[in-house]
Amino acid sequence: MSATAAPTAIDFSSTQHVPMSRLARVEIRKALDTRAGRWLIIGILGLVVLIEVIYSFAADNSDKNLQDYIQIPGFTLGYFLPIVIIMLVTSEASQRNGLVTFTLEPRRSRIVLAKFIAGVTLALSVMVLAVILAVLGTLLGIATGGDVSWHLDGGLVFYALFLSNMIGIFIGFALSMLIMNTAGAIVAYFAYTLILPSAVGILSAISDTFEKIGPWIEFNTAQSPLVSSPYSPTGEEWAQIVVAGAIWLVLPLVLGIGRLLRIEFK
């Protein structure tokens, strides 16, 4: 009777890793292939179009400049684009497909990076579309009798449109990594965006001391110089952005990544 051969270990060291570009493309498809994600992006761009059409007929002819129209998508995206990122990041936990994702790619850190790349790519793509819509809105302003100027303030484009929106996207990414639930992360994001600044504003109005402390601990207040003319924060204002950002962006992101690397998906 022959002895049973002992099982041998399977060597996967020579197996080619899944390219990061492929993982990012998969995450982009996951964001767009669902009806909720697809229609949310369409709804955001549709809202931009609606506001620009109303603005074209309601605003004074002297205010129908490219710089005025480009602020419409800038502020609209700032509120709604992070929701797309939240839905992308929390898909594994909310749609119960974590076992599939992390079986095909067991190294969760690569999935986190792929989601981040996919989120930034989607955000930049939507921003480009929003700028195109702003140009079309300016042309509509000309058609409705506006005295249009095509001049753009570089600070407005970089700080108010690009940087502030990217910070909002990072906040959505950090909160969704920490909470890992779509509904909970969206509620937390709107509480951070709408309720927290109001509370800080009330406290600042009744306390001079808190008015000085507020920008150092509340990220929305700290970002005010980015979205208000002359779009050139001072050294102290940059320091406030960094400190408040460490509290509301870096800390939740570190805790969220640590949680994702340890959480058990079922």
C-alpha cells in the first residue's frame, strides 16, 4: 500500500498582480453602472444647467460674465459631488459585495488606493464637464443680452473651483471610510457641511473668543478665504486650513483606513 503524498504549498509569488489601472477602472464602473450613481451625476449636471438658465434670464446684463457662470458649477459641485465619492467608497459594506472585492484582490490597501484614484478621476471629469457648461451658460448670457466678459480670475478657478471641491471630495472620502455606511456617511457629510458651520457661526457671534478659535477647529470656516475674493489666503489662514484639515480630514481618513483593513465583511 503506497503512502499518501503530503499536500504541497502552492506558490503564488510569480503570479502577476492585478494592475492598479484595472482596479481603478473597475471602481469607476461600479460608480457609474448603478442607477443611483449614474443618475446622481446626471442630476448634478442637470442642476447646474437649470441654475445657469435661470441665472441667464434673471441676472443683470452686466453680471453675465464667464467668471459669474463658472461660480455656479463650482458651488453646486462642492455640495453634491462628495456624495458620489461616498457611494463609491461604501459600496462594499452597503451592497454586501465586500467578499467578492476582497477575494479578487485580498490586499485591501490597493482597493483603497483604487477607490481614491477612481473618485478623483470622476471628480475631475465632472469638473471639466461643469466648465464646459459654464462656457455654454456664458453663450446663453450673450443670447439673452448680456455684456459678456471672458476674463477669469486665476485664484477663483484654482481655489474656489478646484481646490475647495477637491477638499470636499477628500472629506467625503474620509467620512465614508470611517463610517462605512452610505446613509450614515451622507448624513454625517451634510451635518458637517450645513449644521456645523451654522453652529460655529452662532457661537462666534456671541463669543469673541470662539470667533478667534473657530477657524482653527472648524474646516468649513477655515476654508472661507478659498471661496471669497481676493482668493489669496494669508499665512495664518493657510495655517488654520492645515490645522482644521488635520482634525476633519487626516484623522478620520487614518481611522477609516485602519477600520477597513480590519473589518470583517459578510
